[in-house]
Amino acid sequence: MTSDSETAATDPAEALRLIPPEPTADEQFSLAQVAAGCKVYAIKDGEWRLAEILALQRKKGKPVYYVHYAEFNKRLDEWIDETKIDTHRPMYPPKPQKDKKDKKQTRKKVVRKTAPKSETPEPQRATSEPNEDEMDLDNLNVQGLVKEGEELSREDEIERLRTSGSMAQTSTSELAKIRNFSKVIIGNHEVEPWYFSPYPVELTEEECLYICDFSLCYFGSRKQFERFRAKCTLSHPPGNEIYRDDYVSFFEIDGRKQRTWCRNLCLLSKLFLDHKTLYYDVDPFLFYCMTRRDDKGHHLVGYFSKEKESADNYNVACILTLPQYQRHGYGKLLIQFSYELSKIEGKVGSPEKPLSDLGLLSYRAYWAETICALLVENGTTDISIDEISQLTSMTTTDILHTLQTLNMLRYYKGQHIIVLTNQILENYEKLQRKKRHKLDPSKLVWKPPVFTASQLRFGW
């Protein structure tokens, strides 16, 4: 993947702008001249950084600016006030739109000229005939983002990575690209959201959003939140508890039976998932929520949703660990639980594509750990891909992708064989020493639910 820093590296002028010039005694521009698309120098973590103005608004009578910092991930975009903008350093106006149109036209021309070359059959014959038994491992598209023949140019790919996401691509409103809250209180945790979520517009005028971590109801003022909490009797997700051990519990919730709670969950998760587009039509989904217990009740840690009937055999539609619980191993527990359900169903499954960047990293780590543990504990690599799939409920595509990434697939005497390298064995021993918590399948009390045609119907 590429980043905005690579964009700067390709443009010498842009690279120079990243080095903040010395401020002048006189102001070089006024705040009234600042418009969307301009680039100014704003302070971030005690340093002056080049920032692009994405939007301007007035909150409580004061102007605020939504900025994207050069060389920073999109999820770090934020609202700032005028005190964080340095008017004593230069301001760069937005590029004219004509240049963008010209670039698009030239890119299209290049694609049209080069496309026919890839369609000629001669090179394919030359490479495919000698090794007909060899699998095509280079074109495994686990993420499912780009199809063959639809490759983007480097400039388009960089721009898409910076502004991509289902909300950015499908919504006609520019506000959908802009994070509408700077701070969220979830129970006793204060969290900084990453992306836009379509909460009621009147709440965006407040400095902070308050969310009850049991009912997931949301409020714009602390007083309203505290009054609600004093009356709220809910102490766990409104569903059936299907798993419990000394560490976590799992609840199964039907989106059709608990519409309000599930919609609130989707609104909450959209704050941290850029590709999520589902908010209100929750009827066709089941939600599996992981919680931690204390004397007050079951606190939501993370969840994954699952289609009641998936045409593509996806065992996860959307998955999220709340930021305050990330980097503690909960993500792998969610993934493990989804595959335990698939084992009971007798099916193989894979998460719905495309995954978020953090989700893809979590799945890759889980696939690698699971496959390596299976091979090492069985003490043999004389096992087929289909047998691994039956034992783990993972798809053969995910297994092949993982083996190729770990360099465990070798072509020998006309067939592919699995090889356990020394590095894989060392990594396995390190994971065993960490003694991380794993779910006990014997404590899962669950049967695959069966739904009628009317229960699977979309909408109301």
C-alpha cells in the first residue's frame, strides 16, 4: 500500500512544503482568505505541519476548519480552530480543476494504449503450457478490491487510499467525508473517533458525544447522559448469552428483534470503520457481541455481524474491536469465535470484502497462527489444502494466501508441498510463551438458527 508521504516524495515542490518555513513578522494572509482546498501550516503535537483544509464550518458562532495533515493517515483528520493556523507562514491555494481534468484524460489515454497488449494470448501460452499443474498463486485477491483489468494508476491509487471508503464513494454529501465528532465518551472511556457517522445533525453542535455502553443510546450533554444512566436497567446486550468463560462472554442478537439496539451499534461502529455502509436495515443480520464482566454488568468490547443467509458464504459481514480494547488480543478472539460457529454449521467461511486496513492485518495474523499451530502440533506437513480447510473452516483461498505469504509453499517434482521453516517454528514457540487467552469450544452453547422466508425479508 502507498501513503501520502509517497505522494510528497514524487513532487519536489510538495516535499519542500513539508519543511515549515520560518514565520515572517507580518501576516502573509488573513483567515478570511482561507477556503476549502487551501494548504496552510497548522500545529499538530507541538510541531507546525502542512495541512489541507477540507471543510469550513461555524460551531457555536466560531469558525472551525477540518484539516488533513500531510504524511498522516486519514483517520487523524480533525477539526481545529483559528488559533492553530499560522498566518505568518505561507498559504498555498488549491490547484485549478482544469489540471485535474487534463490528468484524467491523459491517464485514460495511457490505459487505452496499453490495455490491448495484456490481452494478447501469446505470452499466456508461453507461460502456462510448461507447468499446467502449477497453481496461480500470484493472483490471489484476498482483499477483493481490484479486479484484473481495472488496475489504477499510481496517482489514482494514492488519492483513493486517502479518500476511499464506502461512505466517501457512495454518498453525494461532502459532509460524509468529514468526521463530525472530535470526542466520544463510551461508559468510562474517552475515545477519539476516526470517521464520519450519521448521528443526528443537532448532536454535532456539541463538543462531545455521550454513549451508554449498555444500551448504546447517545446524548449531546452530560446531564442528559447521567439522568439516563440513573434510570437505565440494562446491564448486558439484549440477546442470548451463548458463550461464557472467566475472561469474556458472547451474546447473539437478532437485528429484526432488537432493531434500535443494533442500529445504535452500527452508528457507533461507523465512527471507527471507513468501509461500513449499513446503519438502519439491520433485519437480515445477526450480531455477535463480546463483553467483559464486572460488578456493574457486561461491557461491550467488540462485535461482528453475520448475514442470516449469505450467498457468498461469508461468515463475517462487519467486525470491530472498540479502540479502548484494541491491542489486547480481543480481535483474534472475535475471529476465532466466527470460525467456531462455522465449524458447528459444517461450512467454510471468510470475511466479507473489502476489509479495513486493521481488519486485514488481524485476519492475516490469525490465519498464520492457526495454520502453523495445526501443522506443528500434528507434527506433519503431509496434509492437503482441503484437509486444512475442513479442520479450520477457512477457505482454500485464504489458506493458500497465508502459506504463500509465509513462504511455506514450494513446488517440488510436479506438485506443491508445505514446508515448515525454522522461522515459522521460532514464531510458534514465541506465541506459545505468550500464553494468550483462547476460547474453549466446549463452552459454546449454540445451534445454527433457522429462519423462515418472511424472517429473511429486508426492510420493515
